[in-house]
Amino acid sequence: MRAVAVVPGVPNSLHVRDDVRDPEAGAGDALVRVLETGVCATDVDIAEGLFGQGPAGSTFLILGHENLGVVERSPAGADLEPGDLVVSTVRRPCPERCVPCVSDQNDMCLTGHYVERGIQGLHGFMAERYAESLRYLVKLSPLIRPFGVLLEPMSVVEKGIEQAFRAQERLAWNPRRAAVLGAGPIGMLAAATLRLRGLEVHVAALEPAGSFKDQHLAKAGIRYHCAASTPIESLPSQIGPIDLVFEATGATAVVFPAIRILARNGVCILSSVTSGESPVPIDLATWNREMVLGNRLILGTVNAARRHFEMGARDLELAEQRLPGWMAQLVTRHVPFTDAPAALHRRPEDIKIVLSFS
């Protein structure tokens, strides 16, 4: 079997190999043929040797956690049947079986000893086939086949928004306006999801006004702001009080402004896992005062539980029903998996790059 792999910790070791053993589906497992896998910044970082860990005893790691496949074989009597479209979740429970892990909340593992497909301790989905337990496979409607590979990043968005609304049950909260910072895949999906929930949504990013992203967001009733001409700090004066901020830029310098533009009782969702950069000076006393007196809240979202994948599948289908073809245009480039190294290099117009396996 062929697969896209890296040697963990070795920069620029991404390669396509043809000596991978075919997966063996155990009792309770389905055999899945891979259709597509998404490429994201995590894959790029692993390919650059910044982190990543192969399975015990393996000299390589099959890359990829964003996935879309079709069931080839499943156990008798299973809910999934051959021909069903599926996406697999990513994280698996820790061996200590902490309380979140035994409660199907692997994304909230307490020990940090979890494993993740294509990232840490388990092979990923950039292979022609994989076997997986039915409990980690989520069925998709054929309606969203053209963009079903977006479900994994969509699940991260769903988790952040769900947790924000749950946390805000602490008060009478009726959010009207949201600002999404960043217009990559996560930012675009967050903007669409918040719009589905009836919020007035604004997106701020670095692309110039009139760009594809600007025009594409406008089709969904979402207003775009070029951060070069409209600094983040000025957004409230431009659009009014902001009840929810979804930060998806990947830039450390944006985190503090993202929090400060919140209105009273607002919530900021951070989805960026920022790397070490030059220190950013902040007025901690003012920040603390504004947080406390303004009843503001900050939370992070990364990885997701099965229920967030299921929520994402429903919202992707709803988006397709309301605005046919909109989500599909977020997949801006398909690359044959045999040319995987080319997919690691983003072009200015790229939103989501996808490896095609069949």
C-alpha cells in the first residue's frame, strides 16, 4: 500500500512510500478507502521536523489527520455499510483512562498521554486505506461529498462555538455580532457557522478588499474588512459592539487585541496554537480590569470530540442547502497524493489544499 510519510524529527523528510502493510480490520473495525486528506499547518510543522511521533517500533509516521473516505468493509449488523462516506476523529484516549477520556471527551484528556492519528503515536490517514473502530467513524451525507474533507477543521470550530455558548449560560446572553479574525480554513468555517446561527458576522484578515475571500464571504452575507486599512482595534468603532470574537490568525500579536475588542459580557475563542515569537508587551493592569469589570471570557479550542464532528456534519449539510456550492469553493486546490511535497507550499490564493487518493 502507498502512503505519505515523514521521519519524525527529521526536517524535509516527507516522502511517498509503497511498502506500507495493508491495514487489518479487527472485530468492531471498518476498512476505509481514503478519498481525500486535507493539508494544514500541523502537517507542515511535522514535515519540518518541529514535532510528531510515530507509532511504537515504527521508523516513520504516516501523515494526515483531516480525512474523507468510503467504507469498503464493516462488521455485520453495523450502522455503517460499504459505500458510506465517513470521516474519522483524530484523538484516542490515554492509557490511564482519565475521567474525560472514559466519558468520550478525549479532546479534554487530563494526562496529556493521548495519541492522535497522523500526529502523535498513531499513523494518519494519508494512505490508500485505513482500519478504524466504528466508534470513531462519523457518517456523512452524500450531499457534502465535494467538501466533506473539511469536517475535521469544522469540528474544531464547532467545539469552540459550543463551549462559548455553554459557558455563557452563566448570564442572560443574546449575542448579535461576531468578529472572526483570519480568513484561512478555520476562519472561513467559523464565519459561516456563526452566520448559520443568525449572528451578524464580520471577518478581518490581511487580503485586500475585493479579493476572492471578500467576494466569497459577501455571498454568505458576511462583511469583510482588510486589516491593513481597518486595524483590529478599530473594529468596534466601525461595526458596533462585538459579542463574540473567533481568533484564527495563528499570530501571537493578534491575541491581545482580539480580547480587548470584546464588548461587555463578550467571549473570545482562541483557535491559534502560536509558536514562540518576540515578547509582546501588554498593559496587564488595564487588561485585568477590563476582563473583570466587563464580565469577559476567554477560551481555547483545539481537537474535538465525536459530537463536534457530528455537529459539523449537520452544519456543512445545512450550509450546502442554504447556499449550494459555497463550501466547495473553500477547497481551492486538489493535488495527487503522489505529489504530496507540492501541497506543503501554499499559494496566496489557497484556502484549503487537499490530497486526492481516488
